[in-house]
Amino acid sequence: MCNNKPVKTTCPYCGVGCGLECSIAKDGEVVVNGDTEHPANIGKICVKGAALQETVTIEGRLLQPTIAGKDVSWPSAIDAVAISFLDVIKRYGPDAVGFYVSGQLLTEDYYVANKLMKGFVGSNNIDSNSRLCMASTVAGQKQAFGADGVPGCYEDIELADLVIFTGSNAAWCHPVIYQRVVEAKKLKPNLKIVVIDPRKTATCDIADFHLPLKPGSDATLWNGLLNELRSLGYNRENSRFIEEDADAIEWAVSSAPSIKTVAGLCNLKTDDVARFYELFLENQKVVTLFSQGINQSTSGTGKVNAILNCHLYSGRIGKPGMGPFSLTGQPNAMGGREVGALANQLAAHMDITNSEHRKLVKEFWRCKPLVKKPGYTAVDMFKAMADGKIKAVWIMGTNPAVSLPDSSFVKKALKKCPMVVVSDVVKNTDTSRYADIMLPALGWGEKSGTVTNSERCISRQRSFLEKPGQAKADWWIISKVAQKMGHKDAFAYKNEHEIFCEHAQLSGFKNGGQRVFDISGLAQLNTEEYDLLKPIQWPVLTPGVGTKRLYQEGYPRKNGKARLVTVIPQDPKGKINRAYPLLLNSGRVRDQWHTMTRSGNSPRLGRHKPEPYFDIHPDDAKRYGINNGELVKLKSALGHGVFRAVINNNQRVGELFAPMHWSRQFSSNSTVNSLVHPFLDHQSKQPEFKQTPVAIKALTPGWVGVAFCRGDIADKSLLYANRVKVGSNLWRYDLAGKDDFSSWQSVARSLFSNVADSAWLEYIDTGYLAYRGGFMSGDGLGGSLFMAKSRPVCHNGEMAKLFEKAEISNQERGVVLSGGSSQAKMDEGKIVCACFGVGEQKIITAILNGAATNVKEVGRLLKAGTNCGSCIPEIGSLLLENQPSQAVPA
Ligand code: SF4
């Protein structure tokens, strides 16, 4: 569909699940705005959502099925997948095949994949990349509540008197939730905000105070709070709804006997811990927002339960303005949980280990008996491939060669697996290099179905773009393969609407109020009603009537009570030692998404953090001889990578932080997860991404350089090569090599050997040891390269303008050799406001000369922060850093 009328859909990035209105302007440009009617965002969007139109490009798309790299027809591809899976099942049994799926899939896709594997292949070997972001929450909620249901809704955040962010940099990772808190604080100045995080993140900008606790000590902090609550008898009025476990209380007392002990174990000031506990005790309306900093741990489930225990014990749950609140990472992580696309769950929130549930699903699907044994979870599935136990895998919409821990091992496992099928939107990913069969899937804007966000809100994703090439919906691809495997009737779906209704029916099938996830009220939607479905929070028992809050009348356990779970605090598995003396925390940046397959296409999003980097405390930088902006090798026992050093006070001494986004498609050797150990939480099987012991060493390159060109460069012999999109199909490369000055000219020529076939313009400065070169493509510019001993300054915007010209003049050739700097443009530093391209230096100058003393004035003067607002925390930090006496951060 392609028209001018805005189509209501949802954002494909984070678990906030913002509603969008998308249309196509007369000039063909996609227009994206926040949907003012969507309850998640009420019109707001962050910079990632605002830049979506830059990502819906045909460039790099997979448009045709391929077998062994050769284009084939859909029937041939479907035959090949079905035959290879049937062959493996016949020879080695159903557990020799696996599906590794993704929170990017729509619920309908997820449902069909899960049905095929669990109901018809006869194995539970299906797991989702959502395992990496929220499995600990699933395990924790099931233990405490008896169901995997987030108790509250976003509105509670605004109704709260105390908001706690723990293990969550929402300002960058869930920006619209953060903005809702900022707005709430403006309307209600007494709202208190606490951030608990080893790092000082952008989220701290609105905090009343920040607890920079020792990594991994969260459970002790929360056990200490439970102990405080116990000593004050907080459970009395709440005992109707909770089942106290004497062990849980005993462990809270013994692991956190006093505030002073807690402070010592968490490396915090006693007064700060006491203040945090007082705030919790003083305020009835408390919302605790938690995310990857809690979940991605070998004791993530325990940490989740330590938080839930405090809310349950004090009765701060199930009512407006209160509750523990898990912020999911992926747009449809919740949908995956609903359909059971995890190796230890059944469909519709039923349990694999429950024989009644297995019988019920078998009866509904009319399939063979379901298997009791849980399948391989994410990390273990790749181990099983390496061990030769899984012989055929189908990877859908995800990039495990970058996103799983010990990514080098994952690549080896993929190489060893005899049959690797990859369904994806893009052609080249680090994972697709190992694919035997590739299947082109529809992307955001092209596909249609439903997703569920962090507050259990089911929303429609609707298509509004033409379907490119031969790309098909994931549910269609899976159904065709299933039919070819002999399951014609069970997968004879004509559209996503039919699948959704079946999913909704199953949720209510013989439910009788036993299972919280029940959307049977949506099971009878006709096509038009499904098309027009408005966002609605499950459970939905009656058409059109959703549920804001769960557990108001009790919990879905036999006695109707939630359980206090025993939490024994555990140290992280990753421990520093003499060889690896620093602890590396990994995470996300504001303007990129996962492995950048989509967000990496946006020049606007590339401006904020254009290169892989790591944050380091000034004391550590001094100790290890690291200079700001220098290239540094980070090394763990498993692998190494090259990252640019950013020195700041945001880390605790001895700890580093690096984002996980960069893959080989963007950077030659900067995949953070190649360093991360695959240590798992024994309950949730979620990996510990946040505590990797590493060593660091500055690189001493023979040269560093910056190149601009439209194609790929030949980067085989480089120490470092990173690319970022800076214009329409134009890439900037930041490079470093070993070679000495005498060979720079030949290195320059060899880097462009695959694209340059015309004469070169060159300037070689033997005094300052600098090389500048460029070559033409017709009368226009084909590429340019600047090499020096220290990093050359090149102005991206000016260079992009030169590349856009069909013909460049002699004068402009001179500009090429000066890196686009002849117009004496101020180097703006890193871009803070990606929407309007406002750099750090411009903002600092405005602050220093008194033109802007608060965020609003920065906005009025430079426009920065006036569109999506994602950069407001950084503008606030610049104000505080550069004019502390007068700055008003918001
Ligand atoms: Fe998308 Fe940003 Fe909303 Fe997340 S907060 S759903 S990334 S617009």
C-alpha cells in the first residue's frame, strides 16, 4: 500500500512500543510522526523513531531467496528448507533441528514458528534473542506472581511519588518513558527520582540522587530494603496477598543485616543507602523501572525477585502509581513470551512441564503429543551446533554472530552446522555469511501484524510501503515450509488476521480464569475489526475491554497469593584478575539499535556516536597511559577488539563501558560480544553481558586516516577500519594502519583498488608527514583519503556536499585535499542533537558566552532538543559542566 493518508503503526525499535503515523509525501519521502492517540507515547517519539524514514532503503536488502549464494525461486527455496529439515529429523530425530528467532518478529510470525517446532516437528528447540534481554524477568515474575505478567502500566509512572530506575539507562534505551518521567517531574516537582546504576548515565540528569553501586551487588541492596521493611512490620496489611517464605526473610536479614553492611557490600555511602530506604518507606506510590542492568547477569533472576519481594512485602503493587516494572528491550519481546517462543515455555503462557497444559495445546493444535523436555536456550543452541547435536538451524530476523556472547564461538558453531537457513531483511550480516539458504523477509513498514510492548499493550504494525523484490512475510515463509513438511491443514493460513485469531482462541481455550494471559475477547475479530484494532492491554476477556493493572484481587497461584522468593546475593561470574584487571560493562547507545542492520543506514543516527568506543575513568586512563580519543585494544580471555577511548567520570574506577552495536559490516574488529563470556543465570539462562574482565592497551599505529567513498574499501591489512554513513550512499571511514610514511601512497591506492580507476589528485607533505589524496568518478568525486600521524580533521557535511556534485571545479579539488575544511567551518565536535545536527562545540560556545543558560534557551537559539527531545539529558549535562553556577538543566 502506498498513499498519502497517514497509516497508524508502531515503532520497530524498543519495548516502549510507540505508536506512529506514517505516510508518503508527494516527493516519495516517508513521513513519520508520533501517534497522539497511542497510549504509550501520546505523540512523542525519540530520535530513532524520528529517523525511521532514513532506514527504509532498498540499499543492502535481500530481495530474492538464495541457495549457496545463487538466486532461486520461492518454490525451490521452500523445497530445499523443508527437505533438509525433514532429512535431519528422519536421520537424527527432531532435537537435531532448531529455530533461533527474534523480538523483531510480529506475534503472528512468532506464533507460527512456535507451533511448527513444538507441535509438528516435535521438539522444543525454539528460542528467541529476547532470551538475551528479559529471560530473568520472565523467570522472576513466574516464581513470584505465578505468571509472566507485568503488573502495572505506563500511567503508573506518572502517578508515582517515587520513581526508581535500576539497571536502566532509560534516557537512551527507552527515551519516551524517560521523557514521560521528565514531564511528570515538571508537573509534580515533589516527585522523587532515584537512579541505581554503577555508571553515571544520562538518566541521572533528572535523579534526585544516584547510587553508583558495585556491579552485581543489586540483590544485596534490595535485600537490605526487605530487611528494613520487615523490621518495621510492613507486611501486616498486605499479608492477604503474599505468602511469606521464612527463608526469603532469613536471607534478607543475613545477607543485609544493617544499612552499614549493605553500604559496605555495595560500595555505597551509608547515608545514601539510608536515604534511598527512607524514600521507599515514605512513599506508598513507588514504581521501580528495571531493565538489562538487572536481567543480564548470572544472578539476574535473583535480582528481579529481590525487587519484586520489596514491592510485594510492602504492598506497593497492583494499584495506581506503584509496582515493579520491567522495561523490555525489543519491540515484540512480550509477543514472543505470549506465544511461548522460548525453549522452556508453551504457547499462551502455558508451561512445558505441566502435563495438563501440554495436553491442552495438543488438543487445540491437533498435533502429536508435545515434548516435556525443554529445548536448547539461545547460548546452548549454538553450543549444540558446535557439538554436532543440532544439524539444521533456522535463524529468523536476528544476528547471533554479533549479539550472542563469545561471538567468535558462535561463528565457529554456524560454520560447523551442516544446514543454516537465515530469513532476514538485509543481505549482508555477520550471520548471513554462514547461511546455506537465505530467505528474504519483509521489513518494518512492509509487514503487518501485532506487537506487544512493555505494558502488555497489543498494537498493530501496519504496512504502508510497497513490498520489495520477492520479500515475504515471515509467517508466510514458515507456513509454506510447514506445509511442504506435510502439515498442510495446520498451516493453511491465508493472512495474519487468521493467525492472530487462532492465537487469541488458544489463550482462552479451557482457561477458566486459570491463566492470566487471556485475549479470547479478540478471538472473534473480523478482518475489518482486526485491521482497525486499537492498542489494548491484555488480558482482554471482553471485546474492546483491556486491563490496565494485574493482580488487584490476588495472584494466579493456587492460594491466590504471590510468593516472596529467597534471594541469595551472588557475585558476578566475571571476576577481574592480574591478567584482566578491568571490568567491562556492555550496553546500548541512544541512536543505534542492536547490530545496526537498520539504524546504521541513517546518517542522522550515525552522528551521535559514529565509532565503537569505550568509556574509561580518568584515573584508569592515567594508570594505563590512555589518551582521550586514542584507539585502544580491549582484550578478554576470549577475544579482543579495537575501540576509541572516551575519558570521563561516568565510570567507577576499574570499570569500563562499551556499546554492543558494531558488527563487521561497520567496523573491522570492534564486536564487543567477542570479548564477553557466555556465563549464564542457571534459572533464566540469560547471559552475563555486563561484567567481563578485560585488559587494555593503547594502539600505536603508523598512521591514522579518514576516507570518504561510496563503495567498500579493501581493509584487509588495517589495524582499524570503521565506517559510518554521512550522506546518500556516502560512507566516512576512520582508519588506522601499521605502515610507515614511505608506503602511505601505495597503501592509499590499494585501499581503493576495487573502486578507483581514474587519475588521483594527491598532496604529500614530507615535513608534517601527511598524505591527502582523492580520485574522480567521471567529473565528480569518487573518493578521498587523508593520512597523518594524528587524526586528521575532516568536515563530514562539507565533504558530503562535494560528493553530491556531478562535477567539481578546480577550486573544489583543493577543498577535497583539505578535508572539506577550506571554508573554515568550526569543528562541531560530536553531534548532540541528531535531529538538527547540532554539535557539542556549538552548544558549549552558546553556554560559555552566556547566550543560553538552560535547555529551553539552547533550544531557542540552536533548535537542539526541540524535536524528539532525546538529546535533552546531554544538553543538561553540557550546561552543568560548562556553567555550573547558573545552569538549569530542564
Ligand atoms: Fe521507538 Fe523511540 Fe518509542 Fe522506543 S522510545 S518505541 S525507539 S520511538
